Amino acid sequence: MPDTSTIAVDAMGGDGGLAVMLAGVARAQGRHQGMRFLLVGDQDRIADELKNHPALATHAEIVHAPEIVGASDKPSQAMRRAKTTSMGVAIALVKQGRAGAAVSAGNTGALMAMAKLALRTLPGIDRPALAAPLPTLGSNDVVMLDLGANTECDAQNLIQFAVMGAAYARVILDLESPRVALLNIGSEDQKGTDEIRDAAAVLRAQTHLPLAFTGFVEGDKLARGDHDVIVCDGFAGNIALKSVEGTARFVGDLLKRAFSSSVRSKIGFLISRPATELLRDHLDPNNHNGAVFLGLGGIVVKSHGSANELGVATAIGNAAKMVRADLTHRIAEDLGNFDAKVDMGQA
């Protein structure tokens, strides 16, 4: 059984480097009392940086790994060095049961390849999927998957993603029966590819899983808050994710430009500052950070490479919730209760 009180952290990954990663771990440790951390990377550099976080030092252990996976490294190259890189060693600690989850802000492709090789996929899962929470106008975030792990998916894959996404939403969003939708080019039943329509038929017919299938959702309604889980292939999902992130930056930059255009605008900014600060906080990706590879025999969380210490802490916090809720077991249980291999022609 994995150690559910311990998180392995690839301390060397991410654009901000070691200082940002450890500051994020320290913030997470303050939020989640009782959690312990295995800090993986160059032991001398970690020990030196850890002096800046004495409270964390009493809840952490350094695990030495001499090499780092670079941002431009190909997954095949990184896999050959898995046993000596901070990313590979962090994943190995999950496999060994020394940690309940691994968190890394490093190379996504390498992380996916290493995790899949080391942890394997769960029985009944053909492909793992990358899932993450995105901000909405509703009372909670929306979980979206796949965000880039699988560019082409058949109906079977989409059905499995829906089951896994619903289990994830129950843990992260504290929902009993998440509303699940398939991303499509229209809301009508006849719209979309055969794969999407076939997956919808199966999900619409199921009645015994803790999820509510709500049909199709179009791209302009991703952030409305009408759904809790949105399922798609990784090609569409990655484009949608980048579009959402780009729109958030666009809105922020547009507001900044508008409020600095004149003296009157600056006065208006001071008056509306509480509202704009709320908007900025809601759209800040660091408050929604932490994508997870669902469908593996262990929990691996991908922090955004550009995340600050708040973002790193958010990703670690999500990993802790997944470990404590035994997400991997929940997914396996749901898959066991739901025959995803329904004959499409009889759905």
C-alpha cells in the first residue's frame, strides 16, 4: 500500500527552478498538516535551499537524483535516464509505495511516458488521459480531459475518460454525481463524429454510475458552469485549454490597458479595484493548477511549468486530496461497475 501521507516532488522541474518549487512545497505543507514530502533532485542544492524553509525541513526528506529532464528532451531520451533523473525517481517512489503521489513541473511528454511505463494502466483502461480543473462562472471549476495525451480517440476511449473524469470530479470538486458532457461542434444529437455520437449513446444509456450525462457542449460554453466534466480527445482538448488560457491573459491585458489609458480610467480603476482583483484571482491559473494523468496505477500530477509558488502549492494540494480519497481505487471500482465494452450497435 502506498504511503498516503507522503508526496514525492520533482524539485528540479519548472521554469522557476528549485527556489519556486520548494517555496510551493513549504506553502502546501502549511496548508496540509500531517503531510510529508520526498524532495527529489540534487541533494546539495536542495539542502542549501531548504535552509530558507525551516518549518518544511522537519517534514521533508531529500532523495538524491543527479540528473534533470530538460524541457526540450524527447520522451524516448528521458525514459532511458529515468533511474537517474529527478522526474523518474519521483515516479519510482510512487511505484515503490514510498509516496502516494508524484508532482512535477517538468517536461509533460517525458512525465507521461515515464509514468505510463513505471505505473502501467489500470485494468480496463486502454489509454491514460490528462485532466485538469478550469475556471467557470459557476460555483465550482470544470474538469476537462483529455488535454493532450491522446490526439486521436475512439468511442471506447471517450467513455473511459468520462468514467475517470467523473471519479476525479467527485474527489476534487466534492460532488456526488458530476454532470458530464462531450465536447462537440453542436448540441444536437446528430452532430459530431461517429466516435462522439457512439460514446454519447453508451453514456446516455448508463444508469448505475454516480454521474449525470448531460449530452454535448460547444466550445463557447466551456466556462458557463453548466457542466462539471467535459470530455474530448487530446487534440481538441489541448486547443481548448490553450484558448482558455489565452483568453484569460487577453482579458487581463485588455483591462490593464484600458485602466491606464487616461487619468479618468485610472480613477475608475481605483473605484472598481475590488471587482478587478476578484476577476484576476478567479482567472489566475495558479489557483487551478495541477493536471493529473488518470488511468494509471498511481497518481502523477503535472504542475504548469510557469507556475509560481501558489500554483505549485495548489498542484500539491490536489495531489494530497486524490491520495487521501484513494482516487486510483475509485476509478478501478467505477470501471468494474460499468461495462465500457457495451456493443455500440445495441447502446
